[in-house]
Amino acid sequence: MPIDTDLELQNEYARRLQNGFPLQPEPFAILARELHCTEDELLTLTRAWLAEGKLREISAILEGQALDYDSALVAGRVAAHDLERVANIVSTHPTVTHNYERTHDYNLWFTLAVPRSMGLEANLELLAQQCGVPEFLPLRRTQTFKIGVSFDLLRKQSITGAPELSAPQPLSHGPRERALLRALQEPLPVERRPFAKLAESAGASEDELLELGRNLRGGAMRR
């Protein structure tokens, strides 16, 4: 089947990637059987999407609250002529994501997550000093909803639901668990047994990494 011209198959594959990637030793083979194509076709398509910038990466999204992180959406008021410089400095922080401009008096918005022991406000004070702005205002969430966006390629629109979720239970983790959690967050190698390679980087077995992922899915691992 010419996967590059089968838009329905591509659309269904995109939905599987966004909503439930298999935590199994050979995930691409499983998806290929479900989609009635070959594993090589899926691997080729995935590599093409990555090369074209259509797909950023396949990796686990962990819930910071379960890992004892404090996080917030942050708003900043920055002079228009200085916005690019400040945004570039903010983006150098290792846990800043979704750094963008809004048409508003508070025109710079980003998310920040840090271990509670480091203090979110302390990090923002230092970041504001580094940027030369008066302050950054943290806006903590009051409710938790399912994160992520699910796009339909054929309809060219989001089909994301937003059910409210309960807060995950705190996760007790030592050095070995931290190594496995870091591995799960790494971009998944596009090969037949990708989790084996991630596990090797953490000094663990493929089975150990997959078992942790399955245990965390829907809780500390949102998707």
C-alpha cells in the first residue's frame, strides 16, 4: 500500500501517535498490523514527518506534580522593542516551555516547572533580574484537565476532549527510577525496538522500562 498517498491511513496513524502509542517491545509492528500496512512503511513515514518538521518527537509527558515539581503559566510585561531579547533569555531556562507573545499589556507568556525545593518564585525573581524586567507573575492552575491536542488531518481541526482529571498521587522515586523517567522522556528512536535503546541508555532492561511506563500511564505519565 503506498502509504505516502493514503491520507486516511496517515490520519489514523497520526491519531494513534497522539492518543495511545503502544508500550510494547515492537510498537511500530503493532500499529502496522492495526492499520493494515507494513512496519517499514510506518517507519519510513515517521522518519519523513520528523525530517519535514510535521512531527517533533514521540516521548512521554510526565505530570510534574507527581514528581514534586511546582509549575505555573507565567505572564510578563515587556517593552515591545525589547521583547525578542527577553524571550530569548527566558527560553534558555531548561524547564521553560510554550514561550510566546500575546496581544495584551502582559505580552510575554511561558510555562515554568521547577523542583519544589528550588522555589518557583525564587526562580522567577532571578529570571526577571537576568532579563531586566520588573517581575514575572506566576499563574498556578486550579483544576487539572487532560493535556495535549489531538488533530484530525483530514478535517484539519482539533478533536481534543478536555475531561477534568484528578491530581496524580506523588511518586516515590530513587536514582534508578529517575534514570528510567529521563529515558521515557527522551525522543523515541524510530526503529523496530525503540524502547530497548532507551532502556540501554538508562542501564536497564527493555522490560523494566516498559513496565514502569505501563504503571505510570494515566497517572504520573499523562500520555
